[in-house]
Amino acid sequence: MTEPNHGIVLGGGWAGMLAAHVLARHLERVTVVERDVLPDGPRHRKGSPQGRHVHVLWSSGARIVDTLLPGLTGQLVDAGARRVGFHQDLVTLTSHGWQHRFPPRQFALMCTRPFLDWKVRDRVLATGRITVRQRAEILDLTGDARRVTGVRVRDMDRGVPRTLEAGLVVDASGRGSRLGHWLSALGLPPLEEDTVDAGIAYATRVYQAPPGAAAGFPAVNVAADHRLREPGRFGVVYPQEDGTWMVTLSCTRGAGLPTHDDDFLPYARTLRHPLVADLIALAEPLTSVAVSRVGANRRLYPERLDSWPEGLLVVGDALAAFNPIYGHGMSSAARAAAALDTELERSGVGDGTARRAQRAISAAVDDPWIMAASKDVEYVNCRINATDPRLTGGALARQRFSDLIADRSIRSPAVCDVVTDVISLTAPQSELASSRFLSLMRKDRVLPQLTAPPLTPDELALVRLNPRSTVGAGGS
């Protein structure tokens, strides 16, 4: 027996809370099962180790969340989150050179992950229709290969197991999901899986930004150049909601990573440009280095199974996890929530709903998957175990086309607009192969290559740096 009007979400993170909110719009009650104790404020938790590194919520994801939770974006900005217009409010050294600061086409919200999770969780749980079972370990799914009827959980404090029945179970338990084990126990075959692992690792410190700089100085991004055929090193300085800078240094396999406070600034000086190092050299560090080495792109394909059990869905990092440097994880989870909402609105919870919804969710993560995976493939020492033909065939031709787009988009405003729409997940990646875009590549005006960071004298004064150059500062 099941409780058809009860939904269960495994995991109380970003993807889980959005999924729970969607279920609560269509079911009588929803239960979120979570191993951690969810904090009642913007604090880190053990089950979210990546939360100590930079995060961005792209405009496409923000708009979806605003549809589900009206006014949330405005609330985040009012509470201190920085709305960064791409590319006016960002200074970026791409693999092909400095990006001109064109008028903003899309935006990203920059703030700490605990702050963002807390604000969303607070809004989602305010409805009173969602119960959170904290400190609960998921043991297995109940049911059989044809239908999942619930989950068996164990209270981690008392050690008491209990079965929770539901009409729909959503696995949002992240990279550590035991979905493969659970499906095997139901008699289902293993899911197909693709992995693209460039060996990404991250080291982050928080700094006190100079007065006025958190709001008035652009975000900074210094990327590696994959064409050098050497391990890549990256660095970003992103403003946070409390007047601080979050500085994340990252690398691909073979480049090493600073793990001690004394190594952080010297490592920043090994990037392709000293801007990140110059900024933090004059700022006060507020935290020690936090390190993470979980950054592989990994995707499961539940939609390819001949028979997918009724009553089960998988979303978030449990379905598709990306190299966090591209900032697509949270927007992908929002896209999945929107796809689930659409399917439940169309057909409710009934026969075939889970399979149709899972196909829609998997389609929603395809663009961010291929963008992240195909980019990481370009780095040396990347380990690939994939069947996706977009990753295994014609790589050289695709890389040449990608390099051509990258070179043009940093200097061509119309080309940059389209590329920004795609990167922000506002437009499909197929737009980059459209006749309209190819025409823009040939016809749009191309500005000169910038030779230095496009910073204005006023911006440099905010961070007490001497002007190296203001060529191209402020846009075209």
C-alpha cells in the first residue's frame, strides 16, 4: 500500500527544497528526509561541503525560483546578495583574453551558499505543508521494480528504523546518493553513467573587502587557457552578502592546490594575471583555507532504462553533477523543479507520471551537462568514461569552433549576448549552431583585443591599486 497524496524528498539541500515545494503544490503533504540538522540561519552544515566555495545563481535559475517563490530574488538582493550584470559588473580574463564589459544581458546572484539555502528553505517551509525529518538515515526504498512505495529510514539518534509510505519519492540526496544500491535491491539493472573528471579541486578563503568595494567593485574571474596544454589554474573574487569577498582558487589535475593559509597568496600569483593576488594582498583574511576535491562531471541516465519504476524520481546532483566552476548546478536544479511542476500540473500523480517527469528532468539538465563536460574535456589529464557522442567523437573540430566563439564573444557585443544567453541557460546550446548566430559571427563588429583588465580609475581607487591600464574600461 502507498499514500498517494504523500510525497517524500530525500535530501534537504537546494534541489531537495525546490522539489519539496513543487510537490507541496500538488500533494496533500510532503516529508523531507535529511541526515543533517538544518541550521536556522546562514550557517554551514556537514552535508554541504561545497558550500564553503563560491556559488552563483544564474538569471535563468533565479527567474524560475521567482516563479515558484514570488519575490525571492528581490528579498535576496535586499538582504545583501549582489546582482552582477554580465558582463558590465564582471572583469574576466578568459582563455582567449580580457572580456570587454558590454552592457548586461543576463545576471547572476552572488552570495554565500548557506545564506541562499537558508532563505529558500525559510520560504519553502513557511507554507506549513512540509515536514522535515532531520538526523534520519535513508536505508532503502520500499516496493519493487515496477513501483516504489516509500522509503525505510533510521533515526540516527535512537537507531529506530521506520517505513514511510508515499505516492512519489524524489532522490535529491546529492553526489553521495546510493541510488544504484537502492535500485539493485529492487531488482533493477545498473543505470548508464558518464563521467568527465578533469581533477578539479578548490581552495577558498573569505576576505574583508575594502570599504565600498563589495558593492562598487566588479566581480573578478581569471581563467586558465586550455590551449597551453598544461594543468589549468583559476581564481575568482566574488562579492558576498555581508560585505566580504569570497576568493576561490581552483585547478585541474596536476596543478597542485594551496592547502595552507601561507600558500594561498603565493598560489594566486601563479595565475595568468596578478589581479586576484593584487586584490587579496591588500585585504584582511577572515577565514582559513577550505579545500574540496569533489568536482567531476557525472551524469546518470534513468530515462534509458526499459522500465522505470512508478513513484520514483531523481534530481539535482544525484542525477547530474557538474564542475562547480561553471555555476550551473543550482540553475539546473531549478530547471528540474520547473519540469516536475509542469508534469504534475498536466497529469497529477498517476501511472506514467514518474517516467514522463524523469524524461523531462533529464532533458532539463542536458545543456548544462554538455557545456561543463565538453569544456573540461579540453584540459590535459582529464579522465573520460562516457558514451555521449558529443564527448567522444569529433572533439578537435568542436574545440576549434568553441575557440572561435570564445575569441569573438569577448570582443563582439552581439555575439557576446548570444553566448551569455546560452551560458546562463536562458537559451539552448543549439542556438550556437543557428544560422542567426553564424551570421552574427561573420558580420558583427569586433573590438580591439584588450591588453589589461578593463577597470576604471574609480574602481581601482576603491581597492587601492594603481592603474595599469583603463583601455576598454566600462564597455565599448
